[in-house]
Amino acid sequence: MAKQITPLTDTKIKTIKPQLKEYRLSDGQNLFLLIKPNGAKLWRFMYSFNNKRHKISFGSYPAITLKQAREKRSEFLSLLQQGINPKNYKKQALKVPTVQEFTDEWLTFWKPTVKESTVKKEIWRLNKHLFPMFGHYRIDQLELYIVVQELETLYKSSPETAFKVMRKLVQIFDYAQIKGLIKFNNLTPLTKAFIKVKAKNQPTIKPDELPHFLHCLENSNSRAETQLLIMWQLLTMVRPREAVTAEWQEIDFKNSVWLIPAEKMKGRKDRARSHNVPLSKQALNILEEMHRHNGRRRYIFASVRSPLNPMNSATANKAIKDINNGYFKGILTAHGLRSIASTYLHNHTDFEPHLIEACLSHVTGNEVQRAYNRGDYLEQRRPIMDKWGEYVEACRKA
């Protein structure tokens, strides 16, 4: 009677001790764990093919988990049933990278087209979502149905994130097709498997609610520099990251203009444009106050803990959430400050819409129109910024 083999467990593997000579433990069905005298634990798949004995290494434990080793064993047993020698198949497979390995190559191709901050966000998303789900699959073996199944849970909790992962996968596999690793991108229809959820707008308040917000801000426990940062962002209509990274060298005091370089603006690196912000009297007053705090620093809104760096781009948002015991949490965000300005200027003034959008650094028109329209309307935007500054000041005094 054949000896009964007890499958290995992670607990057992972790407690295994080395001996003077190497020895092996069986998990059954041709899979063994080789224990070396130095304590190394190596996976081995041993089999017969054409009356010859063969062995294949799956790697070491715990780099290759028990589950992964068993999955590999199942794959090779299936090949043997089809009359294929796994050893020859493995040699061919080694030429094809995994999704994670190929993504590293794709990143090298993609990085020059975007900003460094975008790269950091994408790498974070890859490590948090894409790699844990799909990184171990060979680039030529990841099927559409597998991706759909894996993404269902993420889609239920965060549809927007799920769609970002989908779009990135399609981009990566498009590049794999270009490189000849796959004949066609079978993930192209991926986004059609899920219902697109409309992105939520940034929470904001109406212009006539601004006096209440400013009153709460001035009476909050936020540091003076943080309050001034929020006012700076409100008055200049810029995005949170653009606000905190403002540098003294970017301010043209003679002409009352803030010159924001293209690399700091939102958008692809090869499409982003510099943005010149006409500074109202109220915005210049903010600079005067900040000069007392950080006049010798590089950044206008320098970090207290790390003065050589700017404040965190989330500083204003956190402060807004904490104002008045969390009154504005879910009602207003730092990015939503731009919407207050947009609503007021579009609905309560007679300024041309395209000039208001230019103040918000919004790109309008199609690609051809943008190519011909290179002006930034600096002088036409001055009265708009002044009008907005006057309204904010009136709200503060109300």
C-alpha cells in the first residue's frame, strides 16, 4: 500500500530545521521542498518524461509561497497530460515577462511624458492595486475574464480607482503589443464590463455663504500661516498644490504678477503651460504678511517642520475640515475654493466666460483652437482678479 503523504502547511515549513545534509519534504504530486544545510528552502518539481527523470526549480520559500508553488505544479501537471515537457516550456516562458516586470519597462517609456508628481501617484497605485492582483501573471497569459473578476471587489468600494487601474492596464498591454509580446490587446474592452460612475465634483459652497466661512476661518485654531495659505488660494484661484509650492522668485512685484512655471501646472508634462496670475491688492497683502513669516525662505508657504520644503498640499484641506468643529467637512474642500470664484464670476459679473476660465487656468477649445490661441489674456484678466479680490474682502468684513 502506497504511503499516505500529508500536504505541507506554512506553519510546518516555517518550523523546519536544517540538518547536516540536505533533505526534502513532499507536498505530493511531484512537488518537493528541499532543505539545505544552510537553512535555505527550495521548491523542486520532479517528474518523468520519455523515461527520463527531470527536476525544475520553482524558486525559494518564502519568496515563492506554498500557494504559488502549488499553482505552478498544477500548470506543469497539465502540460504533462498534454504531452508537453514542462522544462522546454519553461525555457520559452522565461522569455516572456510578468505583468509587474513588463510594467517596469513601460514606466521607463511613460515617465518622460508626465510630471514627477504624476509618476509618484501612479507607482503608488500600481503597488497598492495592480501588482497585488495581476503582477505575477505572465503578460501573455492574463485573460480578460480574470481581470474582470479580480476588479469587481475594488469597483464596489471605489469605482473611480477601479477605472484608473483598468485604463492603466490597457495602456500597459497596448505597449506590450507594440513590443511584440502579445499579438493583440485582449484587455481593450475592459472598461465596457463595468458601468462608468460619474465623478463627484469637489464639495463647495455658494458665494453668498463665503462670509460665514471666512468668519469661521478667522476664529479657528488654525495657524496664521495656514489661514493665509487658504486666503492665498482663494484669491488666486489656483489648485492646492500650485498654492503651497509658490516661491518668492516667481513673484513679479513690479507688475503684480505671479509667474507659475509649466512644470507646476496640472496636466501632462508635454502639454502643460505656464500660468501667470494677476495679483489683486488683497493677494499682495497676503504676500506682505507672509514675508514677515517666511521672507528669507525659498517657498512663500514653507513647512514649519521642514523649512526648506513647502507645506503639504493637503494642509489647507485638513484645516478646512477642522474649522468650527468639523462644520465644513464634506461641505467644502480646498479645491472647492476655485468653484466659489467660478460661480460668482460667471453668475454675478459680466466678464467674458473664456476670460474667467483663463483665470482658473482651464484649457478651452479643441487641440487645433488651443494651438492657434497662445495668448494668456493677462491684462484682460486683471479686472476679473481685482473684482474677485474686492468681493472676498467684502465677505471678510461682512
